[in-house]
Amino acid sequence: MTTSSNRRSTRKDAARPSQPARRQVVHQIISDEAWRELLAADETAPASKFQRNFVRAAVARATGKRPSLMHLTLGQAAKVLEYVGQSPVKLTSGGRGVPGLEKAGTVAQWTLLGLLVVMVTVSSPAGFLLAAGIVGLMFLLRKRRRGRQAWEDATWSGSPVGTVQGIAVPDARIEAPANHAAPQPAAVEGQAPISPVTRPVISGQGLYRVSLGRSEWPNVDVVGEHAYSTAIKASLRASKGPMAVARDGEAEGVRVELVAEPDNPFDQNAVSVRWRNQVLGYLSREDAIRYAQPIRRIIASGLAAAATARIWAYDGGDRLQARVTVALPEPELIAPLNEAPAGVTTLVPWGSAIQVLKEEDHFDILCNHVPPEGVGLLLVSLHEVIRTLRNGTERPFIEVRLDGERVGELSNVTSSHLLPLLEHTETVGETALAYAKITGSALAAQLVLHAAKATEISNDWLSEGPHPAPKLVPWATGYDVPPAYAT
């Protein structure tokens, strides 16, 4: 006999829809080969902290694992996001990449953490121990991430660790990647560095800063660092980034020299990156081809091509994992195509871009200075000129000249920012020079000036003048530089 309660229960069960099975999350798998392709070295700017964290979170949602990606660039970030099905546009949404907003966010994060630690500390007698545990956990997570990054550098670099030209090296303490500009026998701790500099040290030569005073950020990867552990450890020690077994070291803003090696038996375009006469690595073959000519021109002029680098290394005990990145602009923006004019000149520090006006009226002059690549750097002189208006009013403005010929002028507003500086240089008998980027073809040319405003010039710079532009040999398709490679 079926009771009424049983009938009601049966009707409810029949009316209730069947519960769908819990959806199983299928994680995407990214192979090491795919990561090597995604993280291939490029020349884009480094991703900011919040952009890196966004990419890491996107990868974690897609794969279930959160990588480190401490050295991620914007180009690499875009490729990774596309690979996991996210739009690269999100890299700049929500204020990501905006320095002011990111700085405010970082300050807010640390402020909230500090308040949390203070509240935990004063909340109870055991609060101090709990706060110490929170701080210790932070350091532990930071250490684990650096260890993870060391593994990524060793596994997801352009070539497998432990191979030289595709041949396994079973017991090498340090290795050279396959795209090393100069594959050589592995250096051993305590031995002299490979390829010692046969030219004077940096301090004995005039310096030519390849950044030309622009903001410097390490954007070009060096290859073959693992073959030069002695020099890398020495540079870290000198930069107060000491190395110890099972620990990492890091130094930023390290002064390095770029040395062309025309006698390199493996690559005639080879360019080594050196610190105090010791090789830290080489530019890749691709980058060496692009940078060889401007660097050789600097060296042929009797100057040392100086740049800044970031050095990171992790000493695992059995081998050194290292990464060196150098701050380099585009090759065509390293050295000007023309020479500085004669006389007493002073070079205005690099500043924000300023559009030169009426350059289209002087294309007959500019067309002779447009390089085959379509983009180049020029040295121009700035001159104060008085324009008389119809009502008789005299208005000063700045005229831009190239090799003594007028090629344009600056607007009244822009001229007002630079006129005080020009009045100073003319008073002391100097001609003001500035760098200008020329872009064009056989049809048209555009000139953009890069000069600091008068309000951006320090008193020390004014008192230390003049600041002559470096004297370089004339631009040519080839330069004779001394040998620098040693077996």
C-alpha cells in the first residue's frame, strides 16, 4: 500500500530535473617548445609589474599552473595571451602599463600589507609571532618564484641548456647556447675569461653612450652567458649583488662595453658584451648583424661603445644559470649620420619629441640625408631668429639648421621652452646642437627634434659646459676596427 507521503515524494522526484554532472575543467598544456617560441627574445619594452601579473593569472586559469615570467616583455606578453585565448588589448586596460597608476597601486598594496601586519601584531599576545610568520611567508614565496624563474631561464630559453651547436655536453659546468656568436670551449672557474679584450679598457677611452641620454631599460638579450660564469660572478660582486651557492644575485645599471670582433672565426659580425675587459656574453647573430655597423663606427672613431646592462644569475652549485640584458635603442638611432659642425658647440640633452615645422619646404636638403632604411639620426643646430610681424612686433623663434642649411623651425610655444637655453649658449659663445630623428623616402621627409627644455636643464649641466658632441668618423658602409677576438 502506497501512502500519500510516498506518492508526494515520487511526484517531486519525477518533476525534479536531473542534476547536470559537474563540469570537469580541462587545462591547456603548453609544452617547453611552445614556451621557447613564445618567450623568444624581442626588442619590445619590458612589461610592467601588473601586466606580468595579469599574464601569469591568465596562464594559471588556462593551464592550472602559474609561471614566474619575471623578464616578460610586452611582445612576449601579447603572444602568451593570444596562445591562451586572451586578447592582448587587456594588457593596457584598467590602467595597466600606466606608470602613475601602477605606482599608486603598488603603494596601496604595501600600505594595506603594513596595516595588516600592525593589526595582527597588536591584536593578541601571539600577534607578533603571527606577523613574523606573514613576513616570512612573503620571503618564502619570493624565493620560490625566483627559483621558478631560474628554471624557466634554463628550460625556456632559446636553446636547451647543456647543448653546444646541438651536441650534448654531459658534464659541463657552464654552457653556450646554439645561437652563440662565438661557440668556444667551456670556461672553468678560476681560469682567465675567454676572448680577453685586446684594446684599452673603457676608462682609458672616450665613452660614447649608445643610449644618447635617453631612459635606459634592458631590452636586448645577451646569449652565451653560461660560458662566462667567472666574469658574471665578478660583476655581481662588484655591483653588491654577491653570489652564493643555492642563491641568486641581481644588479641593474651595470656599465658594459660593446666590442666588435671582426676577426671572430665563427661570425665576422660578432659583438661581445664586456665588463671590465671580461666577456659576459654576445649579442645574438641576428642582433649582431643589426648593431655591427653603428658599433664599428664608434670604435673606428676611437671611442668605446658604452651601455648599461641588467645581470641576473642563480648559482645552483653544479652550474650557473644567468641572464644578461643590455639597454640598446634601435640601431639606426645610435649614432648620427652627419658630423657635428665646426666651432664651439654644446649638445643639448636628449628630451621629448618636438615636431619640426615647415620641413616640407626644405625637402631638397633633407632628401639627401634620408638613409636607405628610411629612419636615421641627425645632428642639427638651433638658432634664435627674430620675426617681425605686420604690426611691427618682433617675435623670436628657433630655426633648425642641418649642416648650416635651414631645414625648418619650431612653433612659438615650443620655441619659448628652448629660447632661454639658446640665449645662454649664445652668450657664452657656443652653438646649441640637438639630435633629430629623420623619417622619410624619396617622396617626403619628416624631422622630429629631441631636446630638453630649459626648465629640464640642471645648473650643474650649465656650469660644466661646453658639452661637445662626440666626434665620429663619417658614415660609411664599412669601418676598419682593430681585432678583438683571442683564441
